[in-house]
Amino acid sequence: MEYQYPIDYSWSTEEMIDVVKFFEAVEKAYETGIERDHLMQAYRRFKEIVPSKAEEKTICGEFEETSGYSSYRTIKKAKESASGQRIIMES
């Protein structure tokens, strides 16, 4: 990994860790695949920390710009998938 995760320094340490876990789940979807329910659990926690759609778009956009991984497309695919399925994204 040659990039940094987008972090808001007003978040608590626990919130920063949970946001990083969400981005790691997105990475995993691209690199090896991830269980849909695990990804959605990480996303729900991310949305507790970042409830604003505008802020989510900004943060996820920063992540995609540096990593090449789209949180938006990953979550969209997960929402369209059934519980228990594996989410595998293609770069």
C-alpha cells in the first residue's frame, strides 16, 4: 500500500480505526474478495461516523483517487447481492 487513508482529525481514535477498517474491506473486495455481510457491517459503521452524503462522497472520492478502488461501486454491488455472497470487484 503506497497511499494514506482519508482521515478527519476531529474523529476519535476508535472512529478513525473503524473508517480505516471500512476502506480495508473495500480493498479486500478488489484484491481477494470479501463476504458481503462483513463489508456491509463495515459500511454501516462508516455511515455512523460519516452520516452526510456529501462528506461520504468527498472522503470516498479521496480514497478512490489515491487507491484506484471505488467504495461507491463496491457498496452498490454489495447492496445488489444477497446475504452470504462473496463480493469480488474487478479493477
